[in-house]
Amino acid sequence: MLRRLLVVFAVSGAAAMSHAATPVLVIHAGAGVIKREMSAAKEKDIRAALALALKDGYARLKDGKPATEAVAAAITVLEDDPHFNAGKGAVFTHEGKNELDAAIMDGYTLRAGSVAGVRRVKNPILLAQAVMEHSPHVMLAGDGAEAFAKEQGITLVDPSYFRTEERWQQLQRALKEDAANRPHADVETAKHFGTVGAVALDAQGHLAAGTSTGGMTDKRWGRIGDSPIIGAGTYANSGCAVSGTGWGEFYMRTVAAHEICMRVTQMRVPLQRAAAEVINQEIPAMGGNGGAIALDDKGNLAMPFNTDGMFRGWIGADGVPHVAIYGDEDDGTGQLLPPPPPAESTAQP
């Protein structure tokens, strides 16, 4: 009799832990010095791309698909848009190549997949998802990752697909500054901004996070940033999901995404506070910059950043995409505006 009662209790407890949730999707497409200097046409295109990513990802959630599917769908839209430093819009390395990184993590199972330094994969987030779902590994890099992509039927393209004139000219300016031994004048190049990402909560109450990037302009020696590193730029568990964007070396040093989630799930710090402590205090104190998006299992979201702006957006129960770019712009979260950017630091990665 006692054994039967214990079994009933265990089953009831498991059922209590599995609860229906209102789906939520949050995205970012890079943080940095984003001022109202872009053309009206470009701003319109960027807002439209953010809204499309939210709609595509949220459609998966409304269909009852898992959070990982929504994350991959939203990021794929951003990878296909040349406005963002991921996929089609990836920046160039010092040698004039495009090297792409991505990661995805399922908070329910703690499975994860990531890829680094790929040059022919059209959508690195889909390859990261395939690594998670169809390989015994977590991270694949370079030629090996592309060999696996071919086995899995992931679309490969000629490297010329990633070339855009804007990114090429960005590299040319950086190379001239290198030759003259001058610091980079372009803040995006100097501070290494530019990444896309998504976090999602599905109808089963499960969380996921994903991030994709072209890295930093003028990067050398096969540099890899935080985006594909589980715990640094990408992390999800049963109670929290985070995707970061910013100066990757500092996100790696602080294990930023994992740090936020540990504060939420282990220390019981409210999500917005936990994210702000890491992004707006801990990272700037070391000399870094950037932002992040975070989501908990109750649907609370946070989008902290310590720069002038961050391409960002979210969609929830009303099914309406909420999109914002600038730091002083209402993003619909009701959160306080970010603090002024920290004073310039001489710290180097």
C-alpha cells in the first residue's frame, strides 16, 4: 500500500512540474553604438526583418513545436538578412574570409550543439541544431563541421555568398588602420559588436536559447568568440535561457549566459535584476560592452544592454511583434532604460 502511495505521489509530482505555458519568443540582432543616423529605408528594413523573425519563430510555438524549433526558425531569418552580422551579413576576417559560429541549447534536456569557424554553411544555426540532435558531440569546427553538414543535408554555399560590399569596405578601413598602427575608428569593429540570437518558452514550459554570428571584423588566427561556447554566449536550463551579444572575450571570462541563469535558478534572483547585474555591471567593470536577452520559465523577459542601442524584439500572448532599436525607445517591456554607457576603458581582450 505504501509503495502504491509513493508511486502515485511521484507521478503527481512529475505532472505538477510539467505545466502549460503561454509561449514567448525574444530576439536580438546585435548591440552597439546605434544612433539615429541610419537612413529611413535601412531602419524600415531592419524593423521589418526583426518582426519577420518574431513571426516565423512564434508560428512554431503556436503550432505546439518545441522552443528549439522556434529559436532556429527566428535565427534563420536573421542569418538570411545582410543587415546583421550572421550568415549572409557576416563580417570579414583579417585574411578576407567569412568564418561563422553558432550554438543552440535545449533547456529541458540540457542538450546542446554548436559550430565554429565554418565558411560554407548557409545557416549555421541549423547545423548547430543538427549537431545537437544527430551527433554524440556538442561542438564541431571548421572542415569537420562542414563534412558533418554535408552528411546531414545542411545547405552549403560557395563562400562568395557571404560577401557584401558594406562588410568588405568595413574590413578595408580596418586593414588601413592596422597598417598605420592606429586604433579602429569604427566602434562596431573596435568593440566587436554584432550577433543575432533568440530565446523561447514553448507551450510545454520548456526553454531554449540560440546564437549565431560572423564574429568580429579583422579577427585573426582563427579567433572564436562567446557565441558558440555553451555557458558564455548561449545557455538554457529548465528555468532560464540567455543569448548574448557584445565583446565576446568578456562574455567568456564571466561565463555570462550561465552566470545569469545561475543567479535566477540557484540564487532566486529576479530575471531582470540578474541579467542587469551581469550585463550592466560585471562586464562593463572589466572593460567590456554589449547586451543580452533572457527569459525565464514564467515568461518574464529581460533585454539589458550597456550601449546606445540593441536590435531587439519579443512576441507573446497578443501575437504582436514588439520591436526596438534605440536605447531611449520603448520596447514594450516596461523595464527601466539602460544606464549611460560606461566610460571608455583601456582594457583589452
